[in-house]
Amino acid sequence: MLETKAVKTRARKIKSDASIFFRLKNFLKKPQNIILLIMTVCLGYLTLFPMLDMIIDTVKVHPAEAMRLGKANGDLTMNHWYKVLIDSSSLSIFWKPLLNSLVTSLGACLVALVFGGAFAWFITRTNIRWKKVLSSLFIFPYIMPSWTIALAWLNIFKNPLVGGTTGMFTAITGITLPNWFCYGAFPIAFVTGLHYSPFAYIMIGGILRNMDANLEEAALMLNTKRTRILFKITIPMVLPAILSTFLLVFSSAMSSFAVPSFLGLPVRYQVLTTQLYRTINGVNKGQGYVMAMLMILIGVGILAFNQRLTGTRKNYTTITGKSSNIAYINLKRARTVWSIIFLILIVIVSLVPLISFAIESLILRPGDYSLSNFTTQFWIGTSEQNKIANAEPGLFRNPALWRALGNSVKLSIVCALTAGTFGFLAGYGIVRARGTKLSTIVDNLAFFPYLMPAMAFSAIYLAMFSVRRGIIPSLYGTFFLLVLIGTVKYMPFASRAGINSMMQLSNQIEEAGDIMGIRWWKRMTRLVVPIQKSSFISGYLLPFISCMRELSLFVLLVTPQNRVLTTLLYYYNEKGWSQYSNGINLMIVLIVLLVNWIVNKATGASIDKGIGG
């Protein structure tokens, strides 16, 4: 009897092992499961593990401070947290920059909502002229790097009180503008708000365009004033879009580095990102990692608040299926006036910066705009002709520029290919295995880098890969590290594009190919990719353009040998060589616009059709 029981137990065990084996075999037969497993391991290592490593770095002694603290390198300490949050010096290290970040971010939200929201209302609710042209031009500030408008602001409004040179406004009018207008909180908030106002236009305009107009029409039939309709009906209806825009702009402004750096540092106006850069580059890396950790917590908190806010109201009906014919407000005589006002504003924001960069790159002595002061030496001059910038040759003769341009193009192409490909594969796996735990894990891991401010993410990779980790050598100063961080940071753009495209594609197309015995890679290259070509190209285009104009993500990781255009521009700006920084800025903007235009004409894909990163 005991032998019978043992035989039955062995049989059950064999059956169970066979069942596990067959389940595992069937699991691995599906390509999406293999993709998700690989993505889980890779993204876990490249996102969660660096985060854990940085947390450890916030509570251990670093070599530069070991002697000062009287402890050995690697010992545990809470000194970094104490210095950042509690010590008397914490006011200037963290709390004041935090307050400055909050002020500029809230100001940016106000500017974006007022400018973008007003433009959306005029386009969708009035008979304003040139709607198509105005709508296309309004996206222009987002396509350009955020610091483009910041440098243009300096070119036009800088005063001789800081730096000793005047901007175009003072040179023309003779009026010296106050410091608060030229530098600090006001210009940072205003410029950042202008850059992100297309968000408000797209989100609020989309709701207004699709909203059922019956309520507004009923109010008009009751002779209700237009202003009352606006504040009692229209604005409450688009409130979810307003709140989403507010949170998006607020989180983006909080993580902005370039604009506060150009407009704040001349008067020592520090925000969290500039303070983080200053701390990480100094001898207080531990304190820098604490600040990076706090910035990440702020970003996660903003996302959680957004999800809770939108989750409390699952449905917000604005489209009913009934007549939505909108009775446009007739602006009458003011129609042309308002059209010209918006056209002038958009041209000022979009085209005037480019003109200012061209002019400033040709000025020999900053502040003097007489024709005799114009020169091409900063573009094509030799080092012998240049007497003011350490005999730096003109940009077109400068090896540093061509090396940085080559690095930028090479980095952008590689990041676009890797982020686009892995993002597409992640999107494929997430959609095809939708509802499984593995799909949810990869979806969250792929989106996680978007939550982290670029500067904080850069600090994480600096902590993680600046030393040897087992078989992985130190990657600091290598091109591979820039590719790695760019790929992970921009993957959320590509994965969202991949998810959206795969959600539109029926499973039946692939199933038909599977029944006919077509291998998976052939089904992908012959069926899936050609059908959703435009969406996939957008998934490659977004990382390329984002990488070409990125500064915050790379500024901590580059060395003089692997500088890219944006960090070279920042280097020249720090040196005070504005002619070079303006010239490089002009080149970056033109390259971004040219690539966007070529891809749009060739494929129909465009960054302004997939805006939201």
C-alpha cells in the first residue's frame, strides 16, 4: 500500500511538472510574451536599479567629504538629508530654489492657459480670419527648443546693469528695462508659458471643437450674455482639459533647466534644476542626489494627483451625438483686428527669435547695432581674426562645432532607432498581452522615465554608471552612456505611439498570417509595419527631435570629447561668447525644423501631429 501511495505521488509530481513545462512552452510560443519578459528585465535594470543605487548614494559618505565628516568612504550617514531639509543652510540649498520653482511653474501655467486657452476659444468659437495658418503657426513654439525663446528674450531685453551690454530694445529706444523684467522669475515664467501654450491650445481646443453646442445655443435663445455663457457654461465644460493642461505644464516647468539657467543665473536666481546641476558638479554629490530624489517624488506626486483627479470623474460628456453646429461669434469690425493681433503675436514668438539669433551672431561688439559693427568672423573667420573669444575660429571653421554637430546627429539617429524600435516592440507586447500582469508591469516601466525630470534622471545615471558595476565598466564620458540614457528617456514617446497604433490594428490580420504559416518577423515587416507606417515613423521622429534639442539630460554626462550641439552652446554661453551661442542656437532650430518638414513631406508624420511629449 505504501508503494502504491509513492507511485501515485510520483505520478502526480510528473504530471504537475509536465503541466508546468507545457504551460511554459505555450507561454514562450507567443512572441509578445518573450518581448515582455526581455523588456521587464532590461527596463527594470535601467530604471528601478539606478533609482535604488541613487537612494543608497543619498545615505553614504562620498570620497570628497570623508575627511570633513570624519568617516570612511561608503559609511552610512544622514548628513545629506539633514543638510538639504533641516540645517540652516537648507534654506539656500533646497527650500528657496523650491519656492522659486513653484513660483515660476505656477506663472508658466497662468501664461500657457491664458494665451493657449484664449487662442483655442477664438479659433473654435469665433469667425476669426486665417484659422488654418494661425493654427499651424501656433504649434511652432513647441517644435523649437524651450530655451530658444529664452535666448531671444536676452537678445532683445537684456540691460547693461548685468553683463554691461544692452539688448535690441534698449539700443533702439534708449530705455533701460529693470532687472525683474529682464532676468529672474517673470521672464522664466513668461517664456516657459509661451513654450507650453500649444498644450493648452491642443487640449482645450480639442474639447471645444467636439463639444455639443446645444447648451450654448439654448442659453443664446434665452438672451444670455456671451460673457455669462463663457464663464457659466463653456469654461466648466472644458475644466478637465484646463486641469490636465495645468498639471502637464506645471510638471514640465518644474523640470525645466535651460530657461532658468539662461534667464535666472545672471542674477543668481536658482530653481531646483539649476541648484541640482550646481550641487552635482560641486563636491556635494550626496546632497545633489537627495535633491534629485525629492524632484522625482514631486513628479510622481503630480502624476498621482492627475490620475486621482481624472479618476473621480470617469465620464465627462461633451459629445452627445446630437447637432453640434456651432453658431460662431461674429467679431464684426473687430474680426480683422483680432486676426492681426494673433498673427503678430505668433510671428513675434516664432520668427523674431530666429531673426535675433542671426543678428546677434553677426555683431562684433554686443549692444552696438550699427552696420559698421556687423561681421561674419564668428561664422567663417579664422582664429587670427578673432580677438575677443580666446582666438576661437568661426563656427564653420571650428572643429569643436563639427565634432559636436556630428555627435548630435549620430546620437539623435541612434537614440531614435533604439527608442523607436524598443518602444514599438514594447507597445506591441503590451497590446497583444493586454490584461496580463506582465503587460501592466512593462507599461508602467516604459512610462516611468517620463515621470522623472531630465536633470534628476541624468543624476541617477551619473551615480549608477560613473563607477564599475561587476562586469560593466565605468561608462562615464562614453558615447554609449548618452545613447543609453537617451533611449530609456525617450522610450515613453515611442511606446505610446506603438500602443496607440497597435490598438487600432485588429488581431485578425496577424491571425490570418499565422494560419498561413507566416513567421512572426515576416508578419511584422510585411503586414503590421506597412499598415501603421505613419504612426511608427512618428515614434522615431519624436525621439530624434527631442534628442537634437536636449540639454538637461546630457549636461551632467558629457565631456569635452563627446559634447553635443546643445552642451557646446551652453559652454559658449557660460563663457560669455554670445555670438557663438546664438549661431549654434540658430543651427539647432533650423535642423529640427528641416527634419520635421522633410519627414512630414515624405511620410505625413510630424511632431505637431503627435504633440504631448
